[in-house]
Amino acid sequence: MGLTSLPLLICPYKFATFFTSHRDILDMLKTVFIMIYFLELFDSTNEVLSLICAGLRLSDFSSIVSFVAYYLYAIPLAVVNGITLRWGI
């Protein structure tokens, strides 16, 4: 699940230098890469659990969980990070 983005958590500075050499952008990218790791971890966990619920014929429950996870948590978090913190991402 989180193995594909684990290098972003272990050494975010090395991956950030692939994109830029500006110091202020590198600091921001290190934070963004850590957020990307946790996003990928929770997103892949949600996908696996949705498939498990579909196999157990609990698709109504998995759609409610997906709605809460994305629309009530992830989108407001993105607005806070993009607008309120003025990251401009």
C-alpha cells in the first residue's frame, strides 16, 4: 500500500531536488511529499477496504465511508492547505 511512496517519507529532500534547487521550494516540497505519502497510504487503504466491502455485499457502507473520507475530510483539508495556508498549490 504505502510501499510505492515510502521513499518520499524516508528521504523527501532527495526527491525534492529532482524538481528544483531553490531552498524555499525544497522546504515546502519536503512537507508536501510527507503529505503525499499519507494521502497515498489512506487512499490505497480506502480502495482495499471498499473492495472488501463490495465482496461482503456492504457496498452501501463503503460508499458512505468514501463520501466522508473524500468530500467531508479531504476536500476541506485541501482548501485549508491551498488557500488558508497560502501554499498556492
